[in-house]
Amino acid sequence: MSRSMPPAPFARRVWVGLAVALAGAVIGLGAAAAPLARALDGQEATFQKLSLFAEALRHIEANYVLPVRPEQLIYGAIGGMVATLDPHSEFLDPAQYREFLSDSEGRFAGIGVEIAVRDGWLTVLSVFRGGPAERAGLRPGDRFVTLDGRPARDMRIADAVRLMRGEPGTTVHVQVRREDAEHTLGVTLTRAYIDTPSVEARVLPGGVIYLRIQRFQSTTADEVRVALDRALGAMHRAGAERGVLLDLRDDGGGLLQQAVRVADAFLRAGEIVSTRGRAGEPLERWEAHARGTRPAWPMVALINGYTASAAEILAGALQDHRRATLVGTRSFGKGSVQRLIELSDGSALKLTTATYFTPSGRSIQARGIEPDIRVDGGPEHASAGSPAAQTGVPAPPKLRAEPDGDTAAPREQEAALPRHLPGAGERPAPRGEVAPARDAVRVEPSRGAGESARLFPRDPQARVGYETLRAMLR
């Protein structure tokens, strides 16, 4: 075993650069140097470990059996460091960061799913409407076993994305495990350009606007505005009453500001959401404004175990302000804030920096949002809750059962994820504005062939939501 060696050039530059940067920070601050020096003394052990990092880097660069690009080593080290944090913090190399920005803008070529790693499994968070995955019958919660013949367990998201994406018209074979399926399911998907409008709206009988938000991307608030205006135009001509059935099920979240803007469209005043940092100190607070607020139509919102993050913020704000009745099951419980920090070489950190609180002071983190009316049993597949999917659109083809030795892992929520942040203590609610949510009441959909059964034959949650809203309109 080698005990000593001359420092490799790149490793030496890394360590010298760190040392110079730290020394320069202290010298450059002048009168403020003493407090900074004391802070650095308190972290002396941490900085000493940087020399250990440079030492390991030197050994790898000098002795590894194959040449390794310094960039690969540094990116791997940063990614490993971030991976020791919570499950939502991650490092994005320049290519991954460009893909991330492309996703948020709503167009790419692939199979049409949003994924995350859950206990080592690549898990479907949402399925984009009209994409190859939806047409094949993939659902939120499905866990990939193989991608194009490669084992997907413990596969990096970046590698999975590269396998899923490609030229339109090319194919990729996937195998998934599903919670209620006995065997592994397999299907060959044909890649296509994925245009992902995040909002769908329909006018239902009885003066109900069905408004589904699939995820919160950069255009979502504007899409909601346009969709509501079009629906209202149709309803005005028909002279119908007006109520909103807002479907947030299987909505994995997205951009915070878009969720705030959508909430602002339905709330005239008061807090929408607030954040707290490392020591519980208040960081930011978003308020509703009267300008641009829609009339106080009766409103029901549907949520389930895959309603997460930004979607939970919207649901929590509407519930706390008594603006909407929530129907469904407890939401996922992702109440942490990820700040996107672009680094100097075009890479980025998606770093958890705070936790969310609803207007009444409830922490979402690892707790989720409890509905006012609990209804088990959601749609049979990702799009089944949509009236469009249940009136004239053929059901997606069944995935084929395929042999595989793996067993499906149980469905998880935030509280079951490794390294998840614990739920924060609740803070006092803003005085006179909101009240805590009520205890959930369990309800079964009415029997018979009524309007709700015709509109949502395979979706008891949507049926109860529709019946509840119609009762409000009477």
C-alpha cells in the first residue's frame, strides 16, 4: 500500500484554492475578521476534513486503474455530500440542471412521467396527460423494476431520465411493480414529444366547473385563469349556477409561486403560506390580495396520498380559510422548501432550506393535510378521475404480467422516507384570520345511477366531491 506520494496537480489546486479562499475571507473583512475567525474556530474540525478530501482525491487521481476526469470526481463528491441530507435535496450537474429547467417549462421528448427515488425504487409521482405512459396505463405509485432491460433498483434519476428520453418514435420497454398487482407488469412505450399543459377544465352538469391541476409549472396560474374564463363563458350562456370541483390528486407539486398565485385567485385576504428556517425563525410569508380574486363560488377540492408539496400548500390554504371542503385521503406530507442555487459552472444545488406552514400554523412536513370528508378508493388509473377519461375515451391497454423475482415495496408517504425531516412544531395561527381544520368525516358515495355515478363511475372520491358541491349549490 502506498504511504506517501507527491500531490496530484488537481488535488493540490483544490486544497490550495480552499485555503486561500478561507484566508482571503478573513483578511478581507478587516474589523469583522475576529467574529468570523471565532466562527471558523468552531468549525475547525470540519475544515480539517477538507484536507482529508484532498488526500482521497490525490490517491484516486494518482492510483485508480483508469483515468478519471476531475470533474467527475468533484461532481460525485458533491452529490454524495448532498445525498446524506434529506431525500429532496440533490445536486444537479449542468446537463441535469438543463433538463430540470426544460421540465419546468413544460415540453420534452420521453414517456411522460415524473419520477423520484423512494426507498431505492424509481417511483412514478405523476403521469402526464396524453403521454405514452398514460396511454399504456402507468399510474402514480408504480415502481420501475427495469428500464430497457437494465435493473432500475438504486438507479440514479439522471440515468433513468436518459433512458426514458430519446428521439420521438423510438421505443423503451419498462417493467413496473404495482401495490395491488401480483406480478411484475411490462409494456413497450413509444417516446413522443410531451407537451404538458398542467390544467384541465370541463363544465359538468349542474353548474360545476371541474378543474384539474396536474402539477405546478411556470404556466400553471395563467392556465387556470384561461381555463376558468372559458368555462365561465360557457356557463354564462347556459345560465348555470357556479361551483368549482378542484382536483389536486396525483399532483406532485412544483413551483411554489404558482401555487401561491392560484390560491390568491380564490382568497381575498390573509396568509396563504409561510416558511420557517433552521432555528424556527420566520423567513417568508405570502398574502392573498383582493385584486383579481374570483367570486366566492362554492368549492370542493379532491386530495389523495400523491397530493404533495405545492399542491398541499394550495389545499391547506383553502381549507384553513374555509374556502373549500377537502374530500379524499390524507396528502403526502412534503412540507419542505427546496431552494435552487445555480453554481458557477452551470450546475446547481436543490437544497432544503425551510419548512412550510399553513395559515393556521400547521406544519405539512411528514404530516400531510387531512381532508374534511374522508373517502377511500380513488380512480382506477391516473386519469380516471377526469370526466373526459370516463365519457367516451377508451380505457388504456392493460399492462402485461411478466416474470420477475422482485416483490413490490409498500406505498409510502413522506413520513416513511429514509432521512426525511421530522414534522416541525406548530406555530400560533395569525389572529382572527383562520381556524384549524376539522376532524375528517368518513363518507361513502351514494348508491344508484345518479348524475355523479354517470360522470365518475369508477371514482368514489370524485363522486362524493361532486355530490357535496351540488348540495352546496342547492
